[in-house]
Amino acid sequence: MNTMSPIRKDFLASHLRSQLSRLNSILNNIEEERLDGECASESLREVELNLRQIRRLCVECQ
């Protein structure tokens, strides 16, 4: 098992936090009925794409 460099860990952690923040925002908007289903769906697709990119970076680290 290869260990990640501190810079790569910080980079990945920052991007994961960013996606977590976006998911929390989507959830809050849905709960407060400020976001319709189509907008929520598109926002979730964007988060999903970003998470896939983050996962690819993790795989490349190995």
C-alpha cells in the first residue's frame, strides 16, 4: 500500500469537503422547498461527476 503525500491528502480532503458542502446545500434547499426536482437532479449529477474524478485520482495514487 502506497501512502499519499501530505499535499495530495490535503487536495483530496479539500475536494471531498467541497462536495460535502454542495450536498448539504442541496439537502437544505430541498428541505426548505427552494429547489425543484430538476435542479436537484442536475446538482446531484454534478456532485456525482466530481466524486468520480476524485475517485480516479485516488486510484492513480495507488
